[in-house]
Amino acid sequence: MTNPEITAHLAEIQAMEATAFRVGQVGRQLFQKHPGLASAYLSASAYGDSGTLQLDDPSVGCIEIDKWAALLGIELSLKLTLRTNPEYPQWVGNVVLSGQIVVDGVTVELRGVRLLTQEQWDAAQAEGEVPA
């Protein structure tokens, strides 16, 4: 006699395993096809039939993410944020870059952060990229 709750949990685990396998396959495809992605910090998640592969740009100035976006056909969005940190007074704001596509049912996300000096923040305000 089987417990219906255990049977349901086992089915969930099986779905998660299949998703994790699919995420791994997409990751392999991308890295084999685009060796320029090799500098990315990689993380992945699988929840039921939803899988995500996240590539974070660890480079100073976040210089790789633009190349990756071009390789993968992803349009990046920008979010500028004023921030203060007494330990790093030279950085007054940041730009979070992000974008995503779906490859074989797996969401592929790009993320990166660029830190801004006061001059860069002022220039962004002058160009209307952030509220004054």
C-alpha cells in the first residue's frame, strides 16, 4: 500500500530532476557554442518544471555582460539606484543590468552591476537617466 503524499512528493522530485537535467543541457550548449561566456559566475535552479540558468558578470565595470547579451540576442534593461556606503564613499550609485531569454524551456538570465562615481551619477541625471 502506498502513501499518496509520498507518491506526490516522488513525482515532484522526478520533475525537478528532469528540469535540473534540462538546465544542465542548456548550460552545456551555451558554453560550447559561446566560449566567451566562460568568465561568468554561474548559478542554476530547478523548481518543478521551471528551470533557470543565471550568468553574473563579475568583471570590474561589468564589461562582459554587453558581449554576452550580443552573443545571446538579449536586450539588457538598466536600473539606476542611488546608494550610500560609508566604507566605499567613492561609489554613490549603481546600474543594474539584466535581461533574459528562454532556451529549450530554460530561462537564461544575465545580470551585472556597474558602480557609479559622483561624476557618473551627475552625468546620468543630466542625461535624464535618473531623476534629479
